[in-house]
Amino acid sequence: MAIEKTNWWDKKVGKDQLFQLVFDAVENIKENQSYRDINYLKWAALYSNQELLNMYGSQLYTNNMIGLQNRLTLNIIKAVIDTCAARIAKAKPSIMFLTNEGDFSQKRKSKQLTKYLEGVFDDTDLYIKARKAFIHAAVMGTGFLKFYVDYDTSKICVEHVLTSEIIIDDNEGVYGEPRTFYQQKFVDKEVLAAKFPEKKEEILALKTDYNFNTPNSSSTQVLVVESWRLPSKPGAKDGRWAVCVDNCTLESEIYEKSYFPFLAFRMYDALAGYWGKGIAEELTGIQIEINKILRNIQRAQKLMSVPRIWVNQMTNFNPEVLSNEFGNWYKYKGEKPTADVFQAMSQEVYQHLWDLYNKAFEIIGVSQLSATGLKPAGIDSGIAMRTYEDIQTDRFSLPALAYQSIFEDASHLIIDLSKDLYAYNPELKVRAPVGKFIRSIKWADVNLPDDDYIIRAFPVSSLPTEPAAKLQFVQELIQGGYIDKQFGQALLDFPDLEGYMTIANASVNAIEYIMESILEKDAYIPPTPYLDLETARNVAHLELLKATTERIPEENQEMLRVFIEECDQLLEKAQQEQLAAQQSQQALPSGPLPPETEMPVQIDETLSAVPNPTLEEIPPQAVPEAPPISELLPNTPKTS
């Protein structure tokens, strides 16, 4: 029984009353926002090109017969949305952790943390599910991703959530920051009973006749509502989380986090409120006008464009002999019959149709070349194509930036969930691609304090990931002279760019490690001839200049001075050796060498007369006696 003027998140509300309050709150919001379901149904029908009959929770019902009769023949909404998804959502934004003047250890750990996130992205199929959220945002205005921890498998999970599953009070979300969030979803009875075995009897007793279109369906899905209430301030205990069905409360506990486990992507932000605006809403008027023109053209074509034969009444002609066979001939007397085909519609009507079609792409900012999959003439190189893509993306840069920010926010959520999961499983690890191999990265090895880094997402990775793009990038590096031909040929065979860049930057990494050891760990590491001595000396000189203004201890500054002096000595020694080698090269005769003359070999007959002695013929005193093993190995025990 519902409690008057009591919210489901109040502490005094018990589990026996909680489920009823949650379902009442959801029904009240849905009743006040019935227009939203109608709009979702209309926009989904326009995009999917089907006649949709009903939408309840997360289910769409369609009549296939009606859909075959009333499908659009020129679906501009689907063409524009799919083109935008191909342009924006095809990218895989890369995450980078930027340290605040971090030392070498922090930088190395931040790189490993980036690999950890890439492993989670791959394991959860985040890029694929983000594309689905993008399309839902383009159709319905807002798309959702849900992040949670599955403690049974000790994994972080990401779920694409249908927009129609999310329930938010418009009044509470007027500023875009609601404190109450609902998700209604259909779940199979057996799956739900396995997750909540203590409520098995109540779950199996639930009704399953939600499918209005097929009431005799064998589906065993039941409606589940999950609800969240954020705490009023950090550390407050007035937040709550609950999972309910319409006859009991499955689970409920205090919710302490300051965010919902959802990421919302909006194609375009509205002036006020939580929900966004999509492409389908923007182009609905044009699509309706296109439909009207197509219907009129179809009727006119059927009425006017059919060939008609004109026969003079005085002509002796039998129309029954007409057929559609090739080469047929007919007899007539008098005037010959004539056939005419009239113009169905004015050319202005057809021009107006294509003007509307082109205007739809222009409104959203998509090139029709992108829609048709063609590239502009004269743009052939990889650099030119990437530049052309950047120019096109600028037209709808706001959705592109919003899509990019999804992965920044997802990184924060994954890190926070990893900390929760690490408290449950100290051996938490993720498999991630590292160069040519796949390695397991433990969370304990990459866990950085939140204040030591900031997260930034970039539209594409600094290095391409697709094989064709890698090969193109390798060719550009060879042509630019950044790598030699030998390494380039190896990379063309197996384009492991990341592995090569790790080797190519080994010298810089070694110099950073030495500077960190001197300045942070008070441990001196001398330079070696294998270092890039010029670069090492310049870096040490700059660090010394910076140390004078940052109050670095004199001992560390002195180590930098010694490091610079030793670099100078090694450089001077290398110069002297190079000069000596040049002088010795110049001292060699420059002309052709004299021909070799054969010298006679003189054989000493006295030596040839001496026979070769055998081991038995050597006197015993000539063979030295080997020392005992105890003298060779002092620690070996003597044997009798």
C-alpha cells in the first residue's frame, strides 16, 4: 500500500513498501510524459522505415504487413543519420593520461594505465556500444551507456541502454542534473531468479503478458525497475539504490556515489532540460514534405504517364489485336493510330524534391559525397584524405566533441569501478595489446592517485590501428625520412608501429630515467658512449638551469654538473677518435698498389729431417704434473 507524501528513498520506507512507491513514481512520470513515447515511436518509425504500433518500456512492436505497404521510398532521415555515424562514430578516440610534471615512474605508470583502459575498452566492446548509443541519440535525441561491476566474473561491464528504458522527471531535470534516475527493463524470470534466489517464489509468480502484439507469446520476461537517488552532499547517507518488480523489492541499499552509472550522449543540447535533440526530430518536417511529393508523383505517374493510343473513329482498327510482343504488326485503313505519353508532373516538382533532399544534408552539415561513399576528385593521398575528413567534421564539431567526451567520462567511471573491484579482488587484471603481444596488466601496478593526472581524449589514436592505415603511415614515415628503409621494409611486412616507436624512443627514455634518478632519487648515473650524448648534455644543461629557479638541493645540481662534464669528455674523446681515424685514412697511399710478387719459400731441411715425436716417446719429466683439484678449488673437500 502506498504511503501518502512519502518518497521511496526515505530511510523510514522498508522493503515491503519500497517497490510499490517506485512503481507508482515511474507510472506518474510516464503518464505526464506520454508525449515522449509518442515521439520516440514516430522517430524510430521514420528511421527504421517500418510501421511501429506500440512501444512499452524497451520493446518495439511492428506489423510486418503494414510495414511492407507504407515504407518510405526516399528515407532522408536514415541516409543522414547513417552518414553521420559513419563520419563520427567510426573513430576510436584514444585516451591519454597527462601527468603534472610527473617523473619517469609516473609517466611509465600512466602509459600502463592507458593500456589498462584500452584493455577494458576491448573487453567490454565499448567502441561498438558507443556507436549504438550514437545512433539512438541521432534518432531519439539521447543515447545511454551503463557501467557496472559483475562481481561473479570479477569484470567491469558496459551495456548499451535503449533510450525508452530511461525515466526522468522533467521538472527535476530542468537544469540537466537530476538526482533521481529510473531504468525499466525486461529480464527473463529464470535469469532474475538466479540472481536473487531469496526472492525466487515472488519472481516466478510475476505476470509475463506485457507483449501487446502477441498476447500468447511464450516469452518469460518480466518488468524490472532499477532506481537511484543521489546523496545530497559528499559523505551524506541519504542516497539510495533499489531493484524492484511489481510484487516485491529485490534489493536495496545506501547509494554513496555522486554520479549515476550512466553516460548520456546528446546529439544536440536543448535550451533547457535533460533530454537532447536528434537528427530525426530536426528533419521530420523535410521528410514529411518529401513523402507528400513522392505520393503525388506516384499518383501522377500512374494517371498520366501510361501510354495512350489514339484511333480515328473512321479508321477500321480492331484494338483487341494489340499485344506486347516484339515485332508485331497490324492492318489498318484510313488514318494511322498514334500513341502519346504525357508528362506526369512539372519539372519544378522534381527539382523541388531534390532541393529538399539536398537541403537535409546541408542542414546537418554532411557532404553528399560522404553519403554516397565517394571521395572528391583530386584527393588521393592519405594526408589529403585526413585533411578533408577534418574539414567535414568541423561542420558538426559539437556532436563530434560530445562523442569524444564519452570516452573521457567512461575512463573516469572505469577507474572508479576498478577501485571498487580491486577492494573485492586484489588480483584484478586486464588483458591488453602491448606491441605484438597481449599482456595482463594488474590494477595494482597502474593505480595512480587522482591528483597525479588528468585524462584527455583525442579524436584518433596517435598511431593508426587498422592494417591498411598502418601501411600508409609507414610509407609516409619512409618518404619523410623519419625511419630508414631497412626498418620500413620490416614494418611493411608486419606494421608493429608501437613496438618500433618504443625502440626509437629508447634513447630519450633512458635520458629521462637518468635525470629522474639524479633529481628525484639522489642517485648518480654516469653517461655512457651508447647514449645520445649531445641530447643528454642539452637536457642536463636545461635541468640545471631549471634547478636554480626551483630550489633544487646543491648536491643534485652538482651531480648535473658532473654529468655535463663527463658528457663533454666522452664527446671530446669521440671527436679525437674520429679525427685519428680520418688522419689514418688519409695516410694510406692513394694510388694503385704494386702487384704482388711471389716470394720463394725456403724449407729448412734440418727441420724436415726431425721426426714428429709421439706421446709415448716424450720423457715423463717433460709433461708437467697437474695440481690436485683441492688447490684449484679451495672450497672443495679433500678426499683420501
